[in-house]
Amino acid sequence: MSFDAHRCPNGHVTYPGHTVCPECGEEQTETADLSDETGEVVTWTTSTATPPGVREPNTLAIVEFEVDGEAVRALGQATTEEIETGDEVEPVHVDELREPGVGVREPESQEWDGYRFGPT
């Protein structure tokens, strides 16, 4: 599974992707895989009241990556509660971001894997 940021012909990069670039209105036609990149924690928080099936407490971080000179930020779970602003982190693939079968949707209707941010 890749962790894709999306790019328009004018070089603007977003995560998640959009049908059209929010900066210039051009179609986003390219992707850049962030799964092997290192980013910097911009800010973080810990949630102690999580939705059903999500670990508690759940530390979340906004991480900034650089893609061809353009900054792009992504929000995601952290692998640890020990995270600080300015820390270098990398995406870490996990099979289950939340417990399948807990919630209102059928487990087969969703993908459960994804990326968390772990210290480098």
C-alpha cells in the first residue's frame, strides 16, 4: 500500500488528493509516494475519547513532508504517545488502524490498513 500525496501540473502538492488542485484548479494527475519519506511533526494531540474500535488513548500528529521543494502536511495516528513538535518521523504501515467489526459499517466494506507516524 502506498501513502500518496497528489500533485497538479503546476507543482502544488496535497494530501489527501483532490479531483482538482485547491490552489489553482488544475486536475491533480500525478502522485508522490510518502511511505519512504521522513517528515517533521508540526503539532500533535492525544485523544482520550475515541470512536468505537480506535485505541485509547490515541495520539495524532500533523506531519510536514517535502516533495520536490513543496511542503505537504498529513494528519495521522502516531505509533507512540512519546512524540513532540519538531520530531522526525516516518510512515509505518499497520494492518489495522482500528478494530474491524466495531462500528456501524460492515467490515468487508472498508479497508483497515494504513499508516501511522513513528520516530526515526
